[in-house]
Amino acid sequence: MGHATLSQCPRMIRDFLANSPGEVQSGVAHVHQYRLKSDDPGIVVSVMVPSATGFPNAKMADLAMQDLKHPWPQKFVLSDGYSGGDFLYVDLSPKSPLKIEMKRVLNRMKKDGFDPAVDREAFLNHVASDTSQYFNSSEADSLTKAADGIISDPPAFNMGTAASQTFSDFKGKGIGSMVFDLGEKKGLVPFEYYFTDNACGMCIHKALLASLILDEAGIPHRFRTGFASFTGPSYSNTGHSFLELEDGRILDPTWHFLKPKVMHPQNSDWIEGAGWWWTPNSHFPYLVFE
């Protein structure tokens, strides 16, 4: 089978995106509650997430229940949690542009001497250090060049007053993976957008990209969401994502490290990062298209 030419790729990706969902209902989930002292009232962590409302062939899943060996379904929507952030649409179906790109990237890494079947440690350290060199390449059939100019900037989203109150309304709404609809739709951003020169990737994009590479390589891991603080365990609202390997080590492609998990001496649910501390969310719902 021949490769698609540069002139064919934009049309193929445009046709593919035209048949993909453009927006979904938004909701709020109260995913975690923590106390620094036993007598503290505690803090509830609430995040904006997609909702399955309006999609009969969709369901909600929970990252807290992610399978190490099969972390991702073929099609899903993942939020960065912030009210003004993005809903990322990921399609890993066999003939999707993203799946083809992941295969290309893995093959390129192997050619560069980072083959997980030969030296898994070297491969993992390489993924943690820098994968940006494999995107926006000059290869004619690369998704990254074809997508540039086709996938536009993420659409703006302004949440209404009534919807914003759901974030602080905890009455009868316990901590868990349940999603409370906001009654407002939010546009989806194809994950391919973050391979173009237009995008400014955050930790969630870097961690998700690393996860997709590890998934393609068949390396068991989990995608972890939580929040971080540079001052030690504290009441914080700074979200951060990284990967947890099967042996418990942390792979963080944002801060470029791969190391064993080190717990805080007084607060065992906090994990050491790179000059900061992090604690996981108890839940984090995301949308799965079946």
C-alpha cells in the first residue's frame, strides 16, 4: 500500500474531522475532597467534564478505574478540568489519522535506537525527556504538517452564571464520578491540533501524548490527574497530570523525569514531583464513544 501524498493528507483529515462530533454537553463532577488536618473543613475539588447526554452510543468512564494494560478506548473525550479549558477529542480507531501517526512515531523512535522490545528503560527515559522532535516533521505523509491550517484554534467558551454555580453546589452531591449537567454545550478540540505549530501544549497534552505512545508500544501504565503545590501539601487548585507505570514509578513528560514514587513524610497521599508535591484525584470522569 502506498503512502498518501502531502496534497492528499489535508483532504483525508478534513473528511475525517467532518464525520467526528463537534461538541458535547458539559457537566461538573466533584472528584475529590481532602483535609490537611483532621479538624479542617476540607476542600472539594470540582472539575468541568464532558457529559454523555445526547449521545445514545456513549457512556462515562472513570480514570480512577483505568486498566493498566488497556488504558484507553478507541474514541473518547477528555477534559483538562478547568471551566475555560479544552475538551480533547481522541480517536484511536484503526484507520484514524491519530492512530496512523502513533504508529509512525513509534517506528521512528525504534529507528532512532529507542525500541521498547530491546531496552525498555531507555525507551521510557526517552519518552519522559522529549518527544517533540517527532512532530511537525518534514515527512510528506505526516499528520502534523497536514493538520496545520485545517484544525483551527479551539472555540471560545463562556459559561453562564447558573452553570457556574454548579461548581460550588455540593448539596446532596457526594464525591465521585457522577456528572451533573450544566445545560451548555462545549466545542471539542481534536487532539491532532496539539501537534501543530499553533498550539501551546499543557501538562495534560504532554501526558496524554506520552500515554498514547506507551499504549502503542504495549507498555502498561495509568494516566493520573490531580493537583500540585510548590509549597508542600496545601490547599491548592493547580492541576497536573502524569503517568504511573505498572511498577509504581512516575513518568512525567512535562517536567522530564522518570523516578520511583516518593511519599510525603507527614501526608502520605502526597507524592513528590520536581520541586513540588502532588496528590491524586479520587475520580476523574471522561466520555467514551462506543
